Amino acid sequence: MTVNETENPPLDFTTFYNIIDGELSSTPDNVRHATNPITLEENPAVPVSSIHDVSRAVEAAARAAKRWAEVPWEKRVSAVREYADAIEDKAEDFARILRMETGKTTMWAQHEIGTCVRYLREFCELSLHGEVIEDTKERKIVTRYTPLGVAVGIVPWNYPVQLSCVKMIPAILTGNSYIWKTSPYTPYCSLKFAELGQRFFPPGVLQALSGDDNLGPLLTDHPNVQIVSFTGSIPTGKKVLESCSRTLKRAILELGGNDAAIVCADVDPASVAAKIAAVSFCHSGQICIAMKRVYVHEAVYDAVLAAMVEFTKTLKVGSGNDVYAGPISNKDHFERVKNLLADIDAAKLTVALGSTKPPSDLGGYFLVPTIIDNPPDDARVVVEEQFGPVLPLMKWSDEADVISRANNTNMGLGASVWSRDLYQAERIGKQLQAGNIWINTHAEIGPKAPFAGHKESGLGVAMGVDGLKAFCNVQSIYTRPADGVAQY
């Protein structure tokens, strides 16, 4: 079925298809079902893409990329703006589907859709221009940026549409085509986003594929894909990079984080404790840039811990409209976080709030916010990225020592410093080994600034003008006049 066969075909939010070359494409003999993490009920059927589906999508993307690259920047921007308006018009439907597949609360599902709309519009405010390196009578040197061709975005299950927008829109704005590889756990909203996009982009410019664990390698190995942008775990990211290296295709990797927060002695304990807890337990901690380790100066440690415990008690967990945190999004990750909680028990760490066991009064993959009081630095809950509603607080007294402890990790995605003394906060922040440093805030990101990880937290850049350049080749043009005199 061709999506554009009528002017404004209605979106059916009960049936889900691949989007290949502007058409709805099914795989009737091979489908799968993800699970609703709130109810544990089976979600609707989605396609399991084959190597044939991948080949069709890549061929369509290659054809489309050649034509799309010739479309002026202003027209690409106009298409993205119209797409953002259409997403906003369907925000309630998208949020409902997102809630079904991720378990997000109503508030956070709506927030993700709203963030997508904002990101699309803010990306359109960026511009990408070549540079004049030299301009004399003898010679002119300029640079320009040209699209790579076929881009693939491999997105995770925790923010399946927001994190794809970070890949999709820079790719499309810079003249590439984009294939959206959906997460097996959360394919539903992504497929509908792509289906809606057919109203605004030519066939093949925006496509989406659903599948199982075999789908990613089929795309990363494909010789006619020019760039892969991946968000996910460090081990999987290394496999993606290895696959991309075989054909020397570009790879952008946004991987795990073990973000540290350093709380100084001069803070207001209640205010800072509330802000840190709100970020850390949002979406039950399933955020790459959530705080995973909190180092609190010993002078205010007891006050901050007590205030955080009291504030966190107010954060409701469940499935209603008035709750703050929902379940863990899938069974595999639920079991991983439970294993980490069991280790807390085995190590006899002090639990200041919460529980190392799932709540008995909730179905689904629920866990409650849990705060660990001053565990040792070598505890698993400190060393590993929890990616769940578990937060360790540790004491510090010496500035050089706490900086060393915060940097003692193979990850470097983000970190924050909390202090009334901005000179002190910035001095500490500049010594932290992470791509994103926040002062008296945390996890603020957006299209206007580059986002990157240090160490094993990633390669390359997302967002900002550098994020646009990531989907381009740079070309340097040297010009000398034929008769020795420049005429421009």
C-alpha cells in the first residue's frame, strides 16, 4: 500500500508496518510481539524484516538520497517544520503508544513527544555553511559539506523516538536519506513516526524497519550504507563499530554513562537533594545521562541524604496518571537490575530508602526508587551503570580526591557539580572527564549544542552544527585564475 495514495491518509494506531520506499510493507509470515511492561500483555504484531526487506530499503534510500541532496536547504527545512507540526497534532496518540511500549508514565510519554517536536524545530534553526579559508588574488580556498548518502539510525528502547530524532533530522537536513532501525522492545511509536513522515518527504528519504536481533547486523554490514548512528550499550557499540569498519563506513556511537554528581559543602541540602532525585529517578533511572553516582561533601552529607529520602518518598511509582515513575521497560533489563539489587543485599550495603525486591502490590516490571547510603567505591552499584531506580550517595572531603574518584571509570558521558560558588564549581567541572558538564543542573541537552561522550561513552558528535557535519563529507576546493588574475 502506498502511503501517499491519498492526500492525508489517517494513521491507524492499531496496525504496524515497515515503511519501505514510501509504502507500508508487512511480513505476514514472520511477525513478533513486544510486551507491555505495565500489564505484561502482548502488544500488537510487528514485522520481522528479512535480508530482502533490508536490500529493498537500502536500494530505495540510495535512489532517494541522490534526489534529496539536490533539494535546497530551505525546502528541506520547510518539510521538517511541517513534519513537526503534524507530530504535534498527533501528540496524544503518539504518547499513548509510547506509554504502551515503554511503560513511561503519562507525563513522561507526553514529555518525550513534546521534546521531539521541539528538537525538530530547533534543528531547523541551525545552518551549515562552508568556510572561506583563503581569498587572495592568487588563490581561493573554500570548504563545502556534501551529504554522505544512506544513513542508518539504530535506536534504543528507553527513548525510542526522541533519540531517533537526534539522528534522523540532522541526516535529512543535510541531504541524506535515513533508515530507522527500531528497537525490538519498542518499535511501535517509531513505525508510526516514520509512517507520518511519508506525507512530507519523498519516498525513500525516511524509512523504518522492525525486526529481531538479526536486523542490526544486516544494516551495519550493508556495503551501500554510508553512516550508522547508534545509541546503546558499550559492548553492542563495539560490535557496531567492528561491523562498520569492514566497509569503512562512518559510525557515531552514543554509549553508556556512569554520570557523577559532586555536591559541595555550600549547597542548600533540600533544594539540591530534590533536583538530583528528580533527575535520577525519572523514567525509573533508564536514562543514559541520569546521575548514577552522587558524591556529597561530608559537611552536608547527612542533611542531603535525609532530604533526598524525604523527597523521594513523594515520587509515586505505578501506572496511573498521577505517578512519577513507571516500570523497567522490558524483562531482560528488569532481570539485570534485579541482579544488581541482589548484589546490594549480598554485599550488606545500607539501604536508606526503597527495596532490593520488586513491590508486591504492582504487576509488571516495577521497582521502587532505592537510595544506597555511602557504599564503597568498588561496589557494583557504584562501578556499573545501574540504568534503573538505584542511586548511591558517597561522602567526600578533599577536592582533588573526589575529582579522582569521579573520573575513575571507563565512561565519560556527563557529570555535574553543585555549588553556590560558581568559580569553585567551574574549577571542578573543567577537571571532570566527560563530554557534557552541568553546573547546578543536570541532563540539559538540545539541538543547539554538541553532545558527545568521552572514553568508552562514545565516538563522534550528535546535535549542534558539529552534529550536522557528522552526516557530511567535507570538500576543500582550491581555485587559481587561469590567467594569473582572479576574477570573482
